[in-house]
Amino acid sequence: MTIDDVKSVIEKFVEGLDTVERNLKLNDVRKVVHEVSGIPHPVGCVQYVPVDRVQANDYNPNAVAPIEMGLLYTSIKADGYTQPTVSVYDDKTNKFVIIDGFHRYFTMKTREDIKDISAGLLPVVVLDKNINERMAATVRHNRARGTHSVKGMSNMVFEMLKNGKSDADICNELGMQPEELIKLKHITGYSKLYKDAEYGRAWAVPKGTSRAKVKKDK
């Protein structure tokens, strides 16, 4: 079978469908191609989903200035979407909740000309993450680009601590130094909740590392 034969089969598979229906059906083809590729990276399985089925999370500490938002619009207008929005599927709401790429989503949501380019279908990749893993993934994406706000970061750390994450786990997963975590605890007031508790430094970070590799003392 040649690639032209494969193309012919795919064309028959979506024959007679409009742009939206065609791409929703082609999502299954993309999943198969990704599976056959043998390479696990999520970017190998970009899905097109209706932008109205995508929603923001309620914890993202990232912020973009109006000038940069305008530049993002210009970039998408001129070059198209070159990066998908990273999401997790919530089967309770039947929505794709954003982990990273809110501003790429927001551009399509608010700009009709961008929406029209792809019939309101937003390119996304879908991860399988629980809430703490989702927040950690959001921070990693933001910090890797050097963009996150202190307030948003503090709120996220507070939620992760409430959800049972240890200090060591947070430092490891978010790439934080212990001193940075302590400051965020004070900002959120979390430390006041345990002001009478005995505190011991049960974890440490090797000098010269940018990402915490934390080991609990035994």
C-alpha cells in the first residue's frame, strides 16, 4: 500500500462531511497514527476540538500584558497555530480544561477572524493528570518560559498543600527551592495555620541545582 492509497482511504472515511465533522472524525485517525508511531510525546497527537468545549482552569498564575496579547494575535493571524493548547479532559463536564496555553485559547475565543480560520476548532493535546499533577504541569510550563505571578503561584501552592502534597513533593514537582516555598507559605498565610507546630528541616536541596532534587531524611 502506498501513501496515496492511505490518503484515498482517509478521504473516503470522511467523505461528505463538513470541516467540523471531518476533523472530529479525523481525531480518531490522528490517535491511531500516534499509537503506531511508537513515540509517546503528547505533541504527536494533536486533536481539534470545538473551542466552546475548552475552558480555563481556576489556578493558572501566568499573565500576559496587552502588548504581548496583541503580538500573539498577530502571530496566529500570520503563521497559524504552531503550538497546541495543553489540556486535560474532564468527563464530568465533557470539557477540555486548560493546563497551558490559555492565551492561545483566549485569542480564538475572542477573535472571530482567528476562529473562522479553523471553523472554531482549537488544536489541543490531552494529558491524563489529576488536579495536583495538573497544577504542577501548569507551573512547569510557565516557569520554563519564565512567566508566572507570585500571587497565582502562592494560591496554587496553598491548594496543593491543602490537597495533601508534602513540602518535598512540591519542591520536586515545581522546581522550587525550599526557601522559595517558605516565602510562599508566608504569603498565603498557610504557615500561620501551623505556627505552634514543631518544624524541622526534613528536606534539602543540593547546591548548584536549578531544580529541587529533594530527598526526605530517614
